[in-house]
Amino acid sequence: MLKKSTNETCNAYRKARIKASSCNERLSSREGASEICGIDRTRLARIEIGTKTPYPEEILILADKYNAPELKNWYCSHECPIGKETVPCLTVTNVDRAVFNFTAAYINLKRGEAEIEELAIHAAKSGTVTGDFMPLLRRTMERAELLSVRSQELSLWAEKNKEFTEKAGENG
């Protein structure tokens, strides 16, 4: 049985361990998680309460042992100095929501197809994008970025549920 400390924050790393403990009882304690992950128990505790930032190598281990690939994105989008500025925070949802969001973003980008063609023609002729075409460029970039994020979320769902997706591939 997992003991819940009232003094601890429940950050992404602790939440992932707690969730993983439903499949592996040894992960219900830091001692067990420490043995499984090869990370010192005290260090793991400090990572979970937020007084230590984990090393990227530790994130890879935790993501693998907890079947929580979303930890990699969490680390990059919230703790890595470069990633905080460049990596979008992804949301792992259920598959129907992930597919719906991806499809909606794709349709949104497709709606702007004429604008994208107009932008490409203008850029090819002038060698730059200026004036009236800047709002068009911004809209196109926003649509493309949204599709990219939704695609990454769908990929993250597939990675987290790889056993399911591998079985579906064998049957389909």
C-alpha cells in the first residue's frame, strides 16, 4: 500500500511512479523504485519533492521503467533551460481525443492551403516575406505548429500504449 506524505508536493515524477505502481507493486515505494531504476533513494526522493532536478539520463530511465514517456516531454518543456523556450508541453489523452485533435489541426491547416500557396508564390518571386504577407505567414506558422503539437501528442499516446499498438498492427 502506497503511503501518502502530506508534506510532499506531487510532481510529475512522483505521479508517474504512483501510477506505475498499479502495474508493479515494487514502485509503490521509493526504495523499490530506487532498486528498479538504479537511482539512489535519497536522490529519487529529492527529485520527487522538487529539490533536485534530474539528469536527462535519469529521465530516460524513469520514463522507461514507469512506462511514462510523457516524463521526457515534461522535463524538456519545464526543466531544461533550452527546452523551456522551444519544446511545447504535450498532453497525453485517450486515443479518440488525440486522433480528434490531430484531425482538427490537419483540417485547419488544409483550410489555409490557398494562403500557403499564395505565400509560397510571393516568397519565390520576391525572395522574402514583407508587408501584407506577414499576417499570412503568422497564420500559416500557427496552423503548422498546432498540427505539429497534435502529431507529437498522438505519437506520445502511441509510445505510451506500444503494447496495444503493436498488437493492433499484428491483427490489422
